[in-house]
Amino acid sequence: MNSVPPQQRRAWPEKLAVRIPYVWLLVFFVLPLAMLLRISLSQPARAQPPYAPVFDLTAGWHGITTFFDGLSLDNYRLLGSDPLYLVALLKSVQIAAFATLLLLLIGYPIAYGITRMPRRARAVLIALVMVPLWTAPLIRTYAWMSILRPDGSLNWLLLTLHIVATPPLWLTTDAAIYIGIVYSHLPLMVLPLYATLQKIDERLIEAAADLGCPRWRIFWQVTLPLSAPGVLAGALLCFIPAVGEFIVPDLLGSLQTPMIGQIIWNAFFANVDWPAAAAVAAALFAFLVAPLAIFLHQTMRAVERAR
Amino acid sequence: MMRKASAFNLAAVTLGLAFLYLPIAVLVIYSFNASRLVAAWGGWSTRWYAALAADAPLLEAASTSIRLALVAATSATMLGTLAALALTRVTRFRGRAMFAAMIYAPLLMPEVVTGLAMLLLFIAAAVDRGFWTIAIAHTTMAMGLVAVIVQTRLIAFDATLEEAAMDLGASPATTFRTVTLPLIAPAIAAGWMLAFALSLDDLVIASFTTGPSATTLPIRIYSEVRLGVNPEMNAVSSIMIGVVGLAVIAASLLTKFRPTGRISRL
């Protein structure tokens, strides 16, 4: 008796397993993003609801034509005409990119160090690195607020150790934003780096050493290239959410030069300008589509290979 | 065979962990500060924890957050487990790549974008925003997390165990109940706990999708801390860190130290 190939066993439970989450994600994730793109193209209407009518299928053909008639690029022209938005987007990309570089420089030695530990210690250490990721981003950032205050723990330490003579200003500076972003994303950088470093065949490194390769060159020509997938995954995992970061710049940064996440938040909560908020969010989404696609492609390939 | 850790390796790991834990330790220590002044140490005291008990709006927000996390974690676990089964056991179906992308993307997207997008949906649907709209948004975020965790488990255990059960005459339903489910149960439990933590911790998505009727604990904390550091907020933050820390430790014990059912390991 041969076993039945899996394809032929498909029954209604399998169909449901696919369809229920699929429909949920279409309705509550893909549809909202489509609406975001749609509303970012609508006229700023101050009436209630504060935007032009959305795609209304109940209105039949008329609804569809209204949908296309209402499309307008005015909100994007606003983005182009007001330097505030462009400056904020550029600042966010720059901070996210530089923070990602810092995260790589800090996260790599940590991930590498963990792979050198005894086998039993490794699982515990990587779990310890991951635990802070699950505490609220708000609380992690708030913890830094009190440390970075003018009379906070950091300045106390710097003054006590005579590293500085006068307490430097940390809050409202970009340095504070970098500290906050690096702090909150470090576990997301260490985990993929550790996962790839751990898989590297020890014999390759031994072979290089036996052939007289100096240690820095082993690292540069063997370890680092082999860990490239982890570097890419970690970098994207940190860069993508960091561009749209809100809590860190809001609590630690300055209001004068906001990041794009603060612009979206304030356009929505302070100015109640929905189309502007939607246009900025849609522009941010459009900017992140490429890095998102690369990350998803890599992840899915890795999962398919493991399956 | 394995090279030993150098002083540099040890220093990197030690400093890394210190960097991750010191800010949290400072926050927790200052929650026991008797002084109202944040900078000055006035001796040990639990007065801020006592003050929490009298803070009615905060307790109300905490109760909302806990109920919300229970609902969101449970629905996310059901949807996420289904999604993981679909991704690992149903090999080919139309839109499979799209399905996988939709599961991972919400975890990665900036929260301001997802939050605003979901709000637009709720407005267009003309529903009253509050507890249930946040629950839907948190479910959507957390189901991807559960799916990833359960999927890892489904990949790790030996699929021939399921085939063996079916060859021996078990129906797909019996196989699922008696073989698959017990093997993935630890991952499902871990996924539930992490989804609970995700919902309890969230500020941005909840702020966008809530209405006047529901204030969660992070929304309440945010409205206080944006005005400055405040010892009562240190106390409530410390409690949240404790609750989430316990859930995460339990979750990692569940996923790490349980047999995967692989024949080779028996």
C-alpha cells in the first residue's frame, strides 16, 4: 500500500485553513493600504467624513466612476511644494540608514561573540538578547528619557568619571534619536546575524587557519561573506520600521526637525488633515515597497528551502 | 574542535547585554525611589505602587488593555495557526506568495502607516471605534507573529509522523487532533503569549484605531510621559515589564526545551 501524495488528500479543512486567514488579511491589511493610497489621491474635503467618497461598490457603476473622477494628485503636489515633508522624509531615511549601520557595527560583535560561547549558554544568551524586544517600545524609550535628562543618569556618570566638565544636552538632539533607535532595534539585528553565523561550517575557518591565513583575513574573506544573508536580513529588519519610527523621535528628539512618523502622527492627531496624513503615509509606504519586497523575497526563499 | 571565546567575544556579549538591560534596570530601580524628584534618590519606597492603586483612570486603562490583549491574542492565535498550517501543509494554492507576503508584512511595516490605513477602513465602514476596532487591528498584527512561530515548529517536526498516522488508517481530522496538534501545542502556546505581549505593548496602532470609548494602558502612559518623567509611570512600566518578561520567558521555555518528534532524535 503506497502512501497517498499530499496533494490528493486536500479536503475542506485545508481549504478553510487557507481561506480564513487569507480573507482576514485581505480585508484588514490589503484593503486598508489600498484605501490609504486612494484617499491620499483625494481632495482635502473639510466636510464630514473629512475626505472625498471612497470606492463604493454598493453604488455600482456610478460608485466606480465617482472613484476615478475624485482622483487627484493635489496632496502629492503639497508634498512637493512644502519642503517640510521632503526634509522630514530625507531626515528619516538618513537617520534610519545611519542607525542601521551603527546597529550592524554593534550587533555583529555581539552575535559573533554568542556563537563562540559553549553550546548550552548560546540558547540562553540569545533568549536574553530577545527579551527586551517584547517590552513595550514606549517603555523602552521612556527608560531613556530619564537617563538622557540634563540631570539624568548618563550625565551623572559622565560627570562622576570626569569625562565631561559640563553636562551635555542629550534630549532633543539627533544623538538621542540614534541611541533610542539603536536600543530598540538591537535584538532584531542580533537575531538574524546569529542565525547565519551559527550555521557557518567551522571546518572552513579551520581550513583557512591551517593554510596560514591571518585571523583578520579569515574574518574578512570567509566569515563576513558567509554571513551576508544575515547582514541583509538584519539591516532590512531594522531599517524599514526605523524610517517610520514615531515614539523614539517624539519622546527623545526635537519638534523643530521632525521625522516622517511624527509628521503623519501630527497631521492626523493635531491638524486633523486626513488627506495630508494619508498622502505622507502613502509616500512613505511607496518608498518602503522595494526594501519590503527584498526582505519578503529572502524570507520566503529561506522558509521554502527549510520546508 | 570549537575555538574558545576570546576576551573580545566575552566583552562584546557582556557589554551588549549590559546595554540592553541597564536602562530597564534604572527604570525599575527609580520606581522604588521615595523622592518625587526624578534626579534625586530619596531612599527605597513603594509609595508609587501604592499611588497606582488609587489612580482610577490608570486602572481602567489597565483593565481595557488586559481584556484587549486576551481577545487579540486568542483570535490571532487561531488565525495565525491556520495560516501556518496553510503555508506548510498545503503545498500549492493560488496566491501562495501573496499569502506569505501578507502574513509577514504587517510585522515589518512602520506602525504609523498600518495604523492610519486601518483607521481609514474603520471610518469607511462607519463602525464605532473603540475596543473592537483595536482588537481587530492587533489581531492582524499579531497573527503574523503566531504564524511564524507555529510554522517554525511545523517545519521542525517530522511530517512522516502525520503520513504514518494516515497510512495506519487515521482520518485527516484524527491525525490533526492526535499527532499534529500535540506536537505544535507548545508553539501555539508560545505564540499566544507573544501575541498577548504585542497587544499589551502597542501604542501607535491602538492610538489610530481607538475611539473616545477605549483608552489602553500605553495610550494612558504616553499621555503622561510626554509631559516628562514621572515616578508613578516608572512603577506602572515596571509592572508591565514584569508581566511581559514572565510571558516571554514562559514562551521561550515552551519553544526551546520540548522534543520535536523527529525520529532521529529519539
